[in-house]
Amino acid sequence: MDGMLSQEEINALLNEPTGSGADSEEQLSDTEKDAIGEVANISMGTAATTLFSLVNRKVDISTPVVSFATWDDVVSAYERPCVFIRIAYTVGLDGSNLLVLKENDVKVITDLMMGGDGTNTNDELGELHLSAISEAMNQMMGSAATSLSSMLNKMIDISPPEADLIDLAETVDGRDIDQFLAGEFVKISFRMVIGDLVDSQIMQLYPFSFAREMCSSISKNMEQDAAESVSLSNNQSSDTGAATQQAAAPGQEQTMTAQPMMGQPAMGQPMMAPQPMMQQPVNVQPAQFQAFAPGAGPMMQPENIDLIMDVPLDVTVELGRTSKSIQEILDFSPGTIIELNKIAGEPIDVLVNGKYVAKGEVVVIEESFGVRITEIIK
């Protein structure tokens, strides 16, 4: 032939689906990606605040980056064994997502939660670490679900997260972890910094169906808000028009009937000046106060000292004082004699709660020392 296509060949080419069309059905639009990024930004910001209260360290999370990825992309980003945390939504949304953390990051977080300083990371990752990080994620993603509830204007709840240590080298396509990992999925990556202990990239993985459902809920919520805003604007306009008609109605009715209103003269009668209203007389008298008696003072209530009779006080007997340099104190040893500022035979000081109250002399009562009060200090 001359290189021209027949009608049958043209129809076959037009009806054949292209690869780009199939891919576009799987992936998200730019608007949907922006919506997912905004949801992740708000949710992880709330989760970071919750994590701060758990580890008592400053937690910074960068702006999430939304992209599409495959299992090979995850394996290339995380070379060593890592922890996959599955968060399933039970109310409001139907689906689940995965949060991927590095093994060392999980050790640091769990050590801080248990009261450590975050440096005890030499032990192998065990059930204790997985249980602790699951509880941390339960509180973090629970607070994130609360923020998501306010965004979508409906109740959102999650089931307790499940944490597993996964060796990426032994997992071929991620199908054993979750079915959606076998194909292409949504990856949300962000940087998490905890003090000077953690500085790494973590990922959140969404199936396309879950991401679309979230975007659909956001769109419906925005449409509902817009409809309520228009309805409120229309109601305000109706109320304003009704008030205007009601204000104009009395004037129109008076013109049509031409009847005088109460207190007004009929047409053709002279206008009378209004008479002032009669006011009731008011009895006003100056205020009178009782004179103070000379020398009168405030009434003193009798003191009930019995209320504090059982309060314990510290009584200290001070034999004397002196001042020494640090070098002299370091030279102290058994047998060293310290000279005080008291002369032999001079009364010793008696202090109550650190306050100087009396003087006395030392006496011996059987096998104990005692003090005989000789003078009370006023």
C-alpha cells in the first residue's frame, strides 16, 4: 500500500488504551497531592506535640513531601532493618497506612520514654521496644486523628497500632506486610529531629484508595461549608429586606387611611405645643455618719493560740562559730582542733527555727547533754 492506514486500523488504534491513561487512573492529581500534604502537615504537627510530652525533648518535623513510590524505592531508602507501624482507621475512614521508622530511632524514642537519656541503644530491638513504640504511636496518631476529625468535620478513630521489625532484604515486594505495597502507592516523607539524638527521614505510606477517600472527604466538607456560607448570606439578605419593608409599612398605611395617630392633631387643626410631664417630688437628704469616739481603735479579736500549739519547731543550741578557708578545711583530719569565737564559760546561744531567742549553759543529765536557759532575748 501507499503507507496510509485503513479505517479498521484507525479504529483499532483509537480504541486501544494507552499506558499513560492507565497510570493516570492510579495516580493522584496535583490538587489531591496538595490536599494529602496539608492533611499530613497538620496531623504530624499534632503528633510531634504529643511525642514531645512523651520523651521530654524538643521534636521538630519538617513539611511533608508527597510522592509516588514502589517497594524498591522503600528498600533503597532504608538499608537496614526498620520498624513498620500499621495504623488502621475504624471510624470515619476505611483503610490503613504504614509508618516506617529506623531501628535506631525506635531505640532512642523508647529509651527516652522509659526515663533514659536516649543513649542506651546497644541492646537488640525486642518486644519491649515494639510495645513501647506502639503505645507512643497510639497516642501520637490518636491526637492526629482528632485534628483530622476537625478538618473533615466527622468522627475519626483508629485501632491500636501494630509494630513489626522488618528486614527489607528478605522481603521481595512488600506483599507480606500489606497488599498495597506490591504495586505503586503514595509516599509521604518528612524529616524528624529529636534534640541532638535523632535526625532522620521517616515515611508514611498510603494506598491510592485511602488517599482518594481522604481527598473526597475534604472536598465534601469544603462544599458543605460553601453551601452553608451561601445559605447564611441569603438568610441575612432576606432578614434585611423584611426589616426594610416593615419599617416602610406604617408610613404607607398612614398615607392611605389619612387617620390621625394618637396624640397628633387631625388635618386642619392647629398644632399644640407638647405639655411637660409632671415629675414626682423626690426627697433628698444629706448622708449622716456617726462620729468617731476619741481614742477609739479597731476591735481586736482574741487570739486563739491553741490552734498552733501542735506545730513542731526546730531548737538549735550553738556552741560557737568560726570561719575557715577552703585550704584549711581540706587540711582537716582526725585530731584537728577548731577554735570557736566563744570564750570558755560564756553562755551558749539557743535558736528556734534559726532565730536567736535565748542564752543558756550546758549541763549533763544522766548520760545526755542539756541546756539550762539563763536569759530570754526580747
